[in-house]
Amino acid sequence: MTATSFNNESPHPGLYIHIPFCLNKCGYCSFYSIKSINLIPPFLSALKQEMEFYSNHFQSFDTIYIGGGTPSLLTAKQFAEIFVAINKFYKIESPAEITIEVNPGDVSVEYFQSLRSLGINRLNIGIQSFDDSLLKFLGRRHSEKDAIEAIDAARTAGFTNIGIDLIYGVHHQDIKLWKRTLQKTLSFFPAHISCYQLSLEVRTPLNKKYGAEGIKLPKEEQQTKFFLATSEKLENAGYIHYEVSNFARRENLKSRHNMKYWQHVPYLGLGPAAHSFLNNKRWWNKPSVKNYSKEIAQNKMPVESMEKLTAQQLQLETLFLNLRTKAGINLEHYKAKYGADLFVDKRTIIDALIKNKLVELKNGFLIPTRTGLAVADSLALI
Ligand code: SF4
């Protein structure tokens, strides 16, 4: 795999680091992770070497996102090592957004203080629910008490930019229970809230359980009710529903890193299974700590595969990604970039969508309404 260098005139790229370790596998999760935490030290050595590999292609970042897996399984000292390496090979542009995902139950005030001292300024806490029986059903290893203590500890340590991740559409969770979860979440006044609808990925324990016990996901109509109730409740509380699953308390509290993914801004993904994007090429690493470390030890890029996106693929992705955001599609930019006048070419469909209150036209933007966001993936089929 060869990556061409990043053009310095473009917006700054983002850096993603995948920490591929979890103490147990949550029932719904299809992300790559393993339980062998004894492999953390060799993984960190490989990660530092991978940073060096890419230092000729990427020079600086203004967002860093450390996800997983469970990054909070690493000690503060191990994070310090990671940041020494990042600073050795790249420049961190100011003001940078530096996020880490944490699992409630792994953390303490002292731990959060150490993370802050490294420059980490944003937390994503994987709370998922404030209901212990639901957490158990999902296979999470923390409790409601752990979640509340994690938020308190983060605040005591001085974090103000705190995001909470939640899941809805779980068996036995009706809208009333879900609204209670949202109300509880709002009581902590988080900067950011992500609400993900449960999906059953193949080869996950929950998929097997649903199949074996004949449990079904909520019907489409019920899922839409969850979605609309979520959007309405959080927007009424002052949050901006800026992407299908994401809400920010203020404009400047939107996830700058995730927005790069949605806007085709280049990003470098390090670690097993991590994806990267540069100059219309997307590539991803081998989803195996052992193979990843082995390749790097042999001075090879640990890349599993790479694809060069055609203009048509980029155009489709732009439609798909932009129609999942409240910002929508800038029709002029779209025309300039792809030579296609969406408003002329798709006039009949757009008129029908406007009539059905799924999109609206505002200041040259095609914007999904709240109901449109509920069916965002089908809007991209225009
Ligand atoms: S949901 Fe998060 S903590 Fe659970 S197995 Fe997946 S990556 Fe690990």
C-alpha cells in the first residue's frame, strides 16, 4: 500500500487510534477487540512504529480520537507513552480536540486527572443505559452506580467536554423507560449525547440470543417512534440534533473528529482494524493484534486491504453521509465537486420528499427534517 502525502492546504486531518482490548465482549458489539491484555505492551511498541511509518504522509492533526475496544484499560503511564510518540512524529495543531472513550468502572478522579495532564480534553463515556437489568442484558460489565461515579469523577478532575453514549431499542425497553434514561442523562448536563439504535450484527452473542429465544428487534414503526421521541426530548432540552445519532449542547461541542468522517476530510487510523482515508483512498489494517504486530516488526504496513474510491462512489457517499446530518447538502458545492446539479437532475424526487416533509430547501442546502433523519439512509437513494 502506498499513501500519497497529505496536501497542507486542505483542512487538518484527524488521527484515530484503536485500542483493541476489552475484558469481556458486550453482547451487541462487532468491533474488533481481544481479551488478552498481556499483549498491550507489544501492541504499544507496534503502534509507535506504525506512527513512524506514516510520518511522511501525515504531518499534523487537529483532532485525535482514541477509541476501541476499551482505551480505559490502559494505564495513565501507557497513555503518556502514546502521547510522547504522537508528539515525536506529528504536530498537534491548536486548538485540538482530543477524545478518549472510557468505560465506567475503570476510572477514578486520579486517572482522569492524569489524562487531562496529557492534553486529553474530551471524554466519551460508554454508559449505554442507567438501568442495571438492561446493562446486564447487553453484557456490559458496569452498573448504573459506576456510570454516575464516572461522570462525577470526570467533573471533579476538571473535564467539561463530556459525552455520554446510549443505546435504545433493547428488548424489554419501552419508550417510557427510554425517556427516563434520557431524563437521567440530561440531569448530568453533558456536552454531547450519542443515541444508537440497537442493531443485531452477525456473529455477536446478542444476535445468537435473539435468534435462539425468538426475540425480535422493535418493528420499523416502533423504531421510528423511539427516534422521534429522542430527537424531540433532547432538542426541547436545548441540544442540537446534528447527525442521526448525535446531539450537542452547543455548536462548538459537536464532535469535530466525527465530522471529518462525514465530510471526507482525511484521517489516519492506527492500530488493528483501524481505517484511514487520504486522497480518495481508503485502507484498513489487519483485524488481529498478532498479525498487526508481526507485520510491523517486519517493517511492513499492517494493511489488510485498500480501495480507491471512484468519483461516482464519492458522490454517493457524500449524499449518504450529508443526508445523515442536519447541515444537509450544499447544492452549489455538490455541483462544483461532482458536476451534477442535484436540484435539476432529481427535481421530481426532491419535490416529493419536500411534499412529504422529509427534506427542506434552505439557503441552497437540501436539509433532512427530523422525520427525514429517521429514514436518512433511504433518503440517500434519491
Ligand atoms: S461495546 Fe465497547 S466495551 Fe463492549 S465489547 Fe465492544 S468495544 Fe468492547
